[in-house]
Amino acid sequence: MYLATMQIEQFKEKGYLLIENLFDEREVELIRTEMLQVIAEDCPRRILEKNGSVRSFFAPDHSNEIFEKIVKLKRLVIPAAQLIGTDVYAHQTKINSKSAMTGDWWEWHQDYTYWKKDDGMPAADVLTAMIYLNDVNEFNGPMLLIPGSHKIGTVDEGENISGDGENGNNWFEEYKTSTFYMTALTADLKYTLKQEEIARWAKQRGIESAKGPAGSVLFFHGNVFHASSNNLSPWDRYSFLVTYNSVNNQLEAVEKPRPEFIASRNFDKIVPVHDHL
Amino acid sequence: MYLATMQIEQFKEKGYLLIENLFDEREVELIRTEMLQVIAEDCPRRILEKNGSVRSFFAPDHSNEIFEKIVKLKRLVIPAAQLIGTDVYAHQTKINSKSAMTGDWWEWHQDYTYWKKDDGMPAADVLTAMIYLNDVNEFNGPMLLIPGSHKIGTVDEGENISGDGENGNNWFEEYKTSTFYMTALTADLKYTLKQEEIARWAKQRGIESAKGPAGSVLFFHGNVFHASSNNLSPWDRYSFLVTYNSVNNQLEAVEKPRPEFIASRNFDKIVPVHDHL
């Protein structure tokens, strides 16, 4: 699938592009079924909410063929390459499970901040494709975005050092000293944007919520300001996210690299060969 | 102002009724200005969020003439009496300030549970009029309600005894032992509904969000299930709430009555004499 010029223009203007029904019902059902098996595994790739439910699961494609296949689908890789303007590789993949009644919120942040500071990514030539595995409505914590905020660049903000690791993850407790990167992954984000800064931009440019049916895909720029509320509804809001980075934007060496399952250092361009799940 | 039959029917059916623009711009501006003075007072009636911002301020009408006047306005008292079916008095009044960027969430709950268990209110012949002091949109934490849930009656649920008083309120720390009633007032609610129960009803009946312009008034039944998300937007969501109870539903004696500013024991019916602020 190739994007139309108008779609590319919209991405450049707003910093995101929602395409509905890029996956059909059968495919969504298949992915959801695989997902439940994947996230059942208690391992370092699994991050829990403070209340003990699963928040994220990194690199499901490392242990599951369906997820491995999704990352290389034409309908994702071709648009990603068009929007970035070069060939791409997958920098990070993860499942975010904002579960019914328990899914917690995400503070306003820019993804690229983490990839720059923690992973040594030189430029923001990077985007994420978020595949909706459930219908996303106003009640189950849709992603909120500030249109055009990716043009502001990376906002310089302080590190939030209050992260106290209260995420109910035993694995975290056990390896606390070595898992410095965990602070980027729980509800207490390591880098968050200054509230006054966000408030100023949101007042000026408004906020949009990316609602859409299961099977939709949201492509969003690494620098766009985004957040989401907790899920007070009885409807899960699962999603699978693939971050595509330009092959010309490979990670530089950093002092304490995060694990391969969070920041891949396999920079081979993806050659999308199939489009069937 | 008298409600039309259709409005009364809607309240009976759904458990709430939103009337837009019951207060005009000048009045809303006036109330907001008075409010900022009122909530600046550091006193036992003021409840803080965990992050230190004001969450609620009880009985602003005890210290401010404008709020005292609002409670007795014809446009509130007459509809309240129509919906309840008898004369009414004010059981509780408070400002809820879900501030921009910082306002915290409210778990699913039924108000009447508190009034029954903590205040000795015999029946659920009680409703709250919530006056919107800002535009309420999908981003600043609108009240979420499950239509028709008031018909289920009061759901029997356990006490949430995990309330740890982490609300940053010094006054709370000082008087911890005597302020048992505080647990009903912070983000860690004392009585919350079982998640499975809520999920079941919400799936069956759906969820509605009570969005509307500043000056709107939401009348909602004491037994209706409601909740609201945190406020991730740059727009405040202040409101003033007056709980009207039937004069035939006076509080019975309880072992440890909550303070007068939380549960009034002046049961005199309100005679609404004016409708001007």
C-alpha cells in the first residue's frame, strides 16, 4: 500500500495520520489471540502497571511469528518509508495493553526524547505505527495528540528522578540496580514535558484524540506531543506498536545501552516481501 | 424555572439531566471569581490532591454570600424539588476543581453510599445539581455516567481500607486520628464499586459523558454510577455542586457524625425567593 500525497501532507502538517481498517476483523482477532499468549510470559520484556496488570510487553516479535510477520508487512513498511523518506528498520516494538477498568494513564511526552538521550539516536527521522487491536473510543483512553507539535522539535526538559519503581514488578525489584532503563517504561515517566509548555501549545493548537475502529493504524512522528488518560471503561484498548527508524539514522554508541529488546541495534533495512497474515 | 414532563421523564429513565446555559456568562464569571477567593483559604473544608492542588472545597456557602445565594436559586431548587417530588434542603455543597494538567480522577462510585453509611440518610431521595464553571469537553475529565444505573439501587460493596491519607494535606496529617471521614474525599475513595459489577453494567447500558458549556447544570441521582478521568488538558474543569435531599429523608443519628460542613443537619426546607445573582 502506498500513501497518497494528501496523506503524506497531513502527516507533515499534523505529525500523525490515522488510517482506518488497515487490518481486517480476522487479522485483528488473530493478533489479539497471539497477544494474549505472548503477554502471559513472565519475563524481563513484560512491564506491569502499579496495580499488577500488564502495561507493556516489549519485542513480541522476538518470541512470536505472527508479530515478526507484522513488522515486515508491506502495508506498514511502505507507508513508514514514504513518511520518513528513506528505507527503514524497526527500532522498537511493543504491545501496550491499556486494560479495561485498570489501564493507567501516560503523561504528555515525546518519544524521541528517550531514543535520543537513552539510545543515541541522532535525529528525529523516526515514527511509530500503532495498530489498534480494539475499537478506540472516548472512554477507553484514546491517544491524545497536539497537532503540529512535532514541528517544535525536541523540547528540553529535566529528568524526572522521582521514579520510585512502584510498579509491582518483582523482576524489577530483583534487578533494580541494573535496570536503569525501566524508569522510562512505567506510569512515572523519566522524561516528561513541562506542564506550562504543554498547556501553552495545547491552548494554541488544540488537542485531538485518535479514536477509530479495531484494525486502524496510527502513524505518529517521534516528536509529536502525546498522552492518554486511564481506562475507566469496560473495554480493553490493546495495541501493537512498531517504531520505524530511517536506515540513515542509526544509533550511536552510548555508555549504558538499553537491552536489544528495547532499542534494536540491528540496522538492516526491512525488505517487505508479503502482505498477508 | 419549572422542568417539562419530558425532562422529568429523562431523569427518571437515565438518572440524570443536563440543562445547558442555566447560568449566563456574567454569572459564571462572577462565581469563578468568588470561587478563587474561597478556595484560597487554608482550612479544614479544603481537600487537596496528592499533588498539592485543590481537589474540593466544602460548604463555600458558609463563608461566601454568592455561594449562599446560589444554593437557594429558584432555577435549582424548583427543578430539584420536582425531580425528588417533595420540598428539599441542602445536604452538602462543594466546589470540585479538576484543574488543568493536574486534576486527578474519580473512581466509579455512587454518592448515596456515603450518605447512607456515613451520614445515616434513610433513602436515596436525593440528587446533586452540578454547575459547570468552565466548558466541559472530552479532554478535561467530563463526568462519565452509566445511564439507568440509579435503578439498580445501592450496590453493596466493601470498604476500601487502603486509604493511606497521602493527600498532601497538612491539616489531615495533624488531625489524622479524628478525621475518619476524610477517606471519602480524596482520590482513594473509601467505598468504590466492584470493577466486575461496573464493567457488566457499562457493557450492557453504555457510558455517557456529560459534556457541555460553562453555565450548564447537571442534575444527577444519588444512586447513579459515575466517575471521571484525570484532566490532561490545559482547560480547568471547575464546578459547584449542591446536593438537595428530600425534607422527608432527614439524617438519622450516627455514631460518629461527619462535620456540619460535609453533612448538614439543618433540615429546614429551602424557600427559593429570588433568581438573580
